[in-house]
Amino acid sequence: MALTISEIDHLAKLTRISLTNEEKELFRTQLDSILEYAGHIREVHDTTAVSSHPPKSLEDISESDSIVQFSDADGLVAAV
């Protein structure tokens, strides 16, 4: 993916930096190399990677909440 000088101008504007024509060309070639390298990384297939897919079946293991009256609520408040 070859970047154009106009794309470098746009990036410079977004980052609020001014570049000379030589710097634009230098950054264009450097960013091209970086993007090419990132493309190679994207193609790598790692067989040792852990799958991020969710398990095939999910089971609800939570208990249901139930209200229980506390017999000595006044005593509990007084103890605080």
C-alpha cells in the first residue's frame, strides 16, 4: 500500500506538524515500510494461539436470590 504525498499532507495536518518536501518523502517511504510490515504480521497464522471464540455451550451457574427476613434487625443496627 503506497501512500501518496497528499495522504502525508493530511496526516501532517491532523498531527499539526509542518513538513518540508524532503520530510514528506522520507515519512512516505517510512510509513510504507511500516504498513507493509503490518500486512505481513496480519498474514501470519499462529497455530499455538488460543481461540477467542466463546465456548459452544454456556451454563448458568448462578444461584437465585431470595429475600430472608432477619429476626433481630434492631439489634444489628444498635450494634453499629
